[in-house]
Amino acid sequence: MGECERGYEMRVKSALPLLCAASLLALQGICWASEGGGHGGGLNWTDFAYRLVAFLILAAILVKLLKKPISSFLVSRREEIQKLLAELEVKRLEAEQRSAEYKSKLAALEDETKRIIAELIAEGEAEREKIIQAAQKQADYIKQQADLAIQQEIKAAKESLQEEIGQLTVAAAEALVRKNLQPADQDRLVRDFMTRVVEAK
């Protein structure tokens, strides 16, 4: 910062003679223009010297009076600019830091999104497996119940068929006995039955 200040002051000091020279040239132009036509076009050097001395004195007074305010203004303006540049640099660094944080958060958010999607897919697969297993169990249970019902139906049909065969056999035997049974056989059967009843008592 010190080298910048010295360079700035040197530029201001070197600009003062240029300012004086420019003012001198402007004053000379004014003098030539004010000469008019009374003196035959020649230059009045005495008047010019007085004016030049007056201008130099005025320029010296102006430089003396305005040096500090202009210098302090320029220094303060430079300090303001440097302060503004420093603030802008701080803001730039903060913006870069925020940008890096946002990028990091965005990357973390993308990773979190991928993780959540993977978890949801895994949960969906597990739920699908559970549904398939439950459906398989239900199908096995229904099949088992159907097999049991079929077996019961077959058993009932067999029992009904056996009962019907037994009834038909008894009826056929009874018809056969009636057909072949004589009255004497009938009396003998009645006597045997009565004897058994009496013995049983």
C-alpha cells in the first residue's frame, strides 16, 4: 500500500507543472487575443511579463492552497476505492464459499436422493416377495382344503355306496329267503327264536 501511495503522490506532483504549463499557454493565447490592433501586431513583452508573474503567483497560491485539499481528496478517494475493492474481494470470497457450500449440499442431496430411491426399490422388492409368499401360502391352503374336501366327498360317496350295496344285498337275500323258505322252515325259525329269547331271560 505504501508504494501505491508514493506512486500516486509522484503522479500528482508531476501533473502540477503540466497544469501550470497548460495554464501559461492558455494565458499567452489570451494575451495575444487581447493585444488587438493598436500596436501594429507586436507583442508587449512588459505587459506579458507582468501577466506571467501574476499568473505564476496566482498559480503558486492556488497550488499552495489546493495542494492539501486535492491531495487529501485524492488520497481519501483512493482509500475509498481500495476499501470498496477490499469489500468486493471479501464478498467475492464469500460468494465463492457459498457456491462451494451449495455445490457440496447439492452433491449430498443427489447422493441422498439416490440412497432413498435405492431404499424404496429394495423395500418394493421385499414387499413383492412378501406378497408372492403370502399368495403362495394362500394357494397352498386352498389346495389343501380342496384336497380335504375331495377326500371327504370320496369317503362319503364310498360310505353311501356301501350302505346302498348293503341294503340291496339284504333286500336280495330277503327276497331269496322268502322265495325259498317253506312253512315248516318258518315254524322252526320261530321256535328257535323263542327258545333263544327264553334262554336269554
